[in-house]
Amino acid sequence: MSGQVKELKVSPSSNGDSRGSWEEKDEFDQDHLGLTTKPKLVTGRRARKVEGGVFFPKPENAVTIAVSSRVLFRTEREQEVYLQKGVEEYLRYQIEHENEPFAPGPAFPFVKALEAVNTRLRELYPQSEELFDIVLVTYNHAHVGIRLINTINHHNLFIERFCMTGGSSPIGYLKAWHTNLYLSADADKVREALAEGIAAATMFMTENLTEVSESQLRVAFDGDAVLFSDESERIFKAHGLDKFFEHERDNEDTLLDHGPLKGFLEALGKLQKKFYAKGHRLDCPIRTFLVTARSAASSGIRALKTLRAWGLEIDEALFLAGAPKGPMLEKIRPHIYFDDQMFHVEGAAEMGTVAAHVPYGIAQKHNLKQNSNVGK
Amino acid sequence: MVSTIQNTDVKQKDADRAVVVAVTSRAVFESGADGDDVYGMGVAFPLLQALQRVNERLLEENPAESLLFDVVLITTDSQQQQQSSRIISSTRHYGLEVSRFCFSSEEDFVESLQKNNVQLFLSTDRNEVPQASQKGVLSALLDRQEAPSEQLRVMFCGDAVNRPDAGPMPASRQAAQSFSAQLGEMRQRFGMSDSPLSIVLMTSHGGRESCGGALRTLRSRGVNVDEAYCLAGAPLSPILSVVRPHFLLSDGFSGLED
């Protein structure tokens, strides 16, 4: 584990207060666990300006994003206590440090961007419940609840709904909340959610995150096994690149089957159309990207035709024809990038992009280290 | 007319320390076919088993434990009253840890509760619950559960139910506070995982401050909550069907809301 945490730029809060950049102190802690950084104390809750609009949408009307505490915030130190000393000591530690807010985690910039979109949506549609609704779903004990609430207050996040399940599976709650997307640090929980038909991805903490937009939510997706099914990837893995090209050409007019994140792209598209309807196409605060190893001239056509047939617009489609994704993502600067292959997730992270792993499809059976950059 | 019969099969609890829970026999037993000696298992049957399991675990931790659930079966139904022997024999048949049987009429059942120092009254009857509550006895309605858990799951509702003018009776609030403190003490006998008892908090209307305030208030009473659900206006029943509490206590918790 590296010593220093690099500066993470966080956008101004959605109600207009300027925050400045969130910085970790450079001092080293005496903590024998080997983790550094001094904890910051809660200074008091900022008053939140309550503008017009809906603030508690019905879950079935909203685009519900369920995040776990480990991806919304950084809890590595506490995880260490849990692993080394067990649950009782972990909870005692949490209570002892109750007034020290957690630092932002990998999902934090994404959540802030969701709030920025909500502000714009409320301005244009004050009666509408079609908003992002962020729910904290954690299998932490409620003993950690006060610290989490203090942290939410400290960062001025608008999170008013949560489930702290005290160790039981959160999956039932995901369904009860009509969850459109679940983000967690726990790959098993993510797989469970996917098996229940809920879009989900595993997130990891990265250092050296690049700056992301404060006014526009940018979401990037891999194609196969994320938006689309893994059927083509199966062909590639089983029979190689040539067979893959042949198959795609022969089936150009057959739609690909849908993948686990198709529904989430659809939900984003629905919100985008609301901005377009009010003349905000050019400055829409939501932008979507397809970043695929497919080639524009050949295998990419089937992907585009499928999206069109689904009635889904994607703002930018980037066909890399097998080139590494990291540099392209670094240019795009999405708040989150979804890919089914850990190789690409790690590659993206190395270049400062928050990438989330979708553990779906044939790629999961292969070695993570396998070199698959000779893509489709 | 109120009468109480001790169950000689079961060791009587310490009157000063035990938490007396009265459950209506109509909730515990289902009238089966006539001619059966033994009643069928009713809605509250799994609850009784869960209470029993908590006692067993408490005694495992400390054989001299006196803070136990003391379960009393109260019969107000006149039909069932005529079959008092059947109630007693059914209880014995299932090996239920019931220490006393109370028989009273609908008119004086609350008197019976008070006489027996009942700290929590559980019934499936929608009239009995508010009646007892108004006289200062902490009460909760029991409902049929799909797949009830083995673990005793008690839910506290942090928001007052929508009655802005009529607050809960002071006596009832007092009863709620002392029951919750006892429950909190019981909970502390067990570790974080594998507890036979789980304390759940739910706030249905307020946001996170509402829930945070409730967590703090409960903690100040020595009640450490295991699970917390802050709904902020989202529909209750989808969440409740996942949480599966055995019963909800919403009475007398106006001190918990923001």
C-alpha cells in the first residue's frame, strides 16, 4: 500500500457552495497498521439550500443508484482493522472515530455528478420524479451508521436513503428499491446482483485519478458483455479473431442480445431526452460513450445497428480495433467506465480513469493476466 | 373475571428482572378441527420459538441469567376460554416455554396485563392492541409472516405514525423506553454475528438526520441497533418484506424523531 494519497479534485457541491480541492495531509500517522494520513474532524454540517423540485422520488420513478459505503468512501484503514482484529474491534474502532469523516472513494465523483444532473433536472422539471436517487446500501452494522451520516454531512452529499443490513445480504433490498445500478467493492455481491438481473459493477480505489467534469456526467461503456451479450466474445475466445470477424459479418443484420448494463444506458437515455426536449442537446449534462475493441469498418457495424434497433443513442462511439483503452479513456475522462475484463479495468485505472468491473460472461473464466489486447 | 394458572412444566422467571411478554392464545394457536386434542400452530408460533431461543442462548452464556423473556399466554376469546385445558395441553405438547396462562374477558384483559406486569403485549386483534396501548401497556400487532426467521427480529420505527396532534400516551412512552433498554441489555450479551436477537431501526418519513437522531437516542438508552433503514418516503412494504421483523414498535417513540 503506498504511503501518500494523491490529491483528488472534487467538484463543487450541487447547491453552489465552493469546496476547493479535497486534500489529504502529508504527515505520516503513527498507526502501527501501516496506513498513513491523519483523519479530519467533522466541523459541522453545512446548511443545504433547498430549492424547488422533488427530493424524495418514488423508487420506481427514479433512476436508483445503490452504492456501498466502501466505494462511496475510502475505508481501507477500517477494513484492515476488520481483517486483522475481527468484527467487534472493527465496530469499536468505527464508533471511536465517529466524528472523523471518511475520505471520498472511487464512486464519489460519479455520485457528485449525479447530483449536478439532478439540479439541472429539477430546474427544468420541478414536478418530475424522474431523477437520480442515490441509496447507500451497505452490509455494515448500524453501529457505523452515525459515522456514515457524519461523513455524508461533511461532504454535503444528498443521500437521504440507506439500508444498513448488519451483515445480511443486500440483494433483497436492491430489488425493493428498484435499483437501476449497484456499485460495490465486493465482487460476490455484484455477481449476485447480476444474477438477479440488476446492473452491477465492482469498483476499486485508484490513486492518481484525473480530473473529471463538474458540470457533465460522463459514462463510458465497453460493448461486448457489458451493453451487449458475450456471444461474440465467446466466438473470439473459442475460435480466434478470423472466425470472429467472419461471424460478425455473417450476422451483421442480426441484433446482438442485450448485456447487463443495457438497461442502465437506457435509463440515462431517457433522462437525456428530457434535456433535449427543452433545447439542451448541445449542452446536455449527461454524455455517454461506447469504448470498444471492435473496428469501425467491420465488426463495429453490428454493434451500431443493434443500438439503433434498441432505440438507444450513444453520444460517442470509439472503435479501437484492438488498441489499448487507457489512453482513449484518459482523453474522454468519464466519471465511470464499465468493462467486463479486469485487464481493461486495470489498464484504465493505471491511466487515472475510475473503471468498474462487470463480472459477466465468458471473460470471467479466463486468467486476469492473459494478454487480450489483440482485440476484436 | 381474571384468572391466572402457572405452568408447572416451566421454571418460573425472576419477577424483578424478567421481561414479561404476553401473547394472545388466539395468535399462538389455530383452532383446528373439533375433536383434535391439540391446536394447530398459529401466526405467533414462530415468534414464541424465537423468544425461547433467545432465552436458551442467554442461559448458555450465563446459567444464572435472570434477564430472560417471561412469556404469558393470555386468552380473551370466550370460545377458547371454555377450552382452557386444551390450551394448556397444546402448550405442553409443543414444549412451549410459557410460564403462566391468563384467562379474562375482553373487558378486563388489560387489567390482567397490568396485574401480570406485562411489558409487551402482542396480539393479532386490531382492537386489542390500541386498547392496551391507551392504558399504557406497550403493544404491537402481529401479522402472518412468510418465511419467518429463527432469529428474533424486533423493529423500532423512528417516526411517529402520522398523528401530528395526538401524541402517544406518556405511560406508553415510558413502557417503550424501559422495554427497549431491557432489549438493549439482552442484545449486549451476544456478539455481533450469530446473535439470536436483532434490533432493527426504521425511519419511514424523515431523512438521514431523522435516522441518525434515532440511532443516537437509542444508543443513549443502551440500545445498540444492528440494522438501520432510512426510507425517506419510499414505500414501506417492499422493504418490510425483506427485513421480516417479528413485530414493529411504533408506539411511544416520538422521542426518536427529529
